[in-house]
Amino acid sequence: MATLLIEPLAGLSRRRGVSAEDHDRMLGRLTERLAYMSDDNLRGMHDLILRHAGKGVWPAEALIKAWAYDLQLPPPRDCDYARSLIRSAMGRQAREEGWAVELYRIAKRLGPPPNRYVLGQLRDEAATNRRRRLVIRENIEAGRASEQDRAWLAAYHADLAEVDAIQSVAHDGDAA
């Protein structure tokens, strides 16, 4: 990762007001945080950072992470925010009410805690997804399900299993 992204950008200056130590720590965090990315996406990040390096200065760390997440989401286990949200009271409520997968997906994609409006949308999306799952299951039983529908259902169940695994870890930790 460092050879594809950090080392080729060594000529960029640190941001104004950032000490050399803090800059090195930022580069270390980026190296650690973006290690999941494919080589092609790291090369893309290199180009993006260069394009936004005003006057040869590193862009803000938060911007770099946001660009990276737009290019390639971290694997679910590496998405600290999504895991912590699913372990929270909101995550437990979402699981009980049937919208945990939708909450998990938006947490991986967007990050910040959803507001009331977004929560309403997630509940609506969960209701739509419940109907879609029912129709797909009926179509599977009747032999009419498309590969796209089967793939959608498999992805939904994979995310649901991830939510359950995250919450079971939270519960196991509570018992300890």
C-alpha cells in the first residue's frame, strides 16, 4: 500500500500548521486504514490526491478517507462505525423491528448517524425489501426466480448474517 500511494506522493508538502510528527502519524493512519484497497484503486487514489493537492500540499486526511471509501468500501469487518452502530441500542432496535440490514448498509456507505428522516426511509426500504424477499422466495419455489433476484437475496442474507455476527459479538462481550 505504501509503495503505491504514500511513497510516490513523498514530494507533497504537509498541510500548514501540521507538525512533521503529526504529518507522519497521518500517513501511518492512512497506510493502515487504506490497506484493504486494491492496487488499481490505490493508483486511482494517487491520481485523485495529486489532482487535489493544491500547491503541492497534501489534502486533508478526512477527504482522502472519504475518497477512498467512495472508490472502495472497506470490508464490513473493517468498518468500525458500522459495527459500533449495529452494536448500539439503535442497532438492536433495528434488528428487532426488521430494518437492521438497511441500517448497516447505510452506515457502511455514509457514516454519520442517520437522522429521523433517514430512519423513516430505512424503515420504508425495509418494508419494501420484506415484500421483495417474499416474492423472490415464491419465485424460487416456482422456478421463476432470475439470477439477479437470487443474487440480491443472497447479498441481503449475507448482510443479515453480518449484522447477527456483529450483534452476537456485542452480546458475548456484555456477558464477559
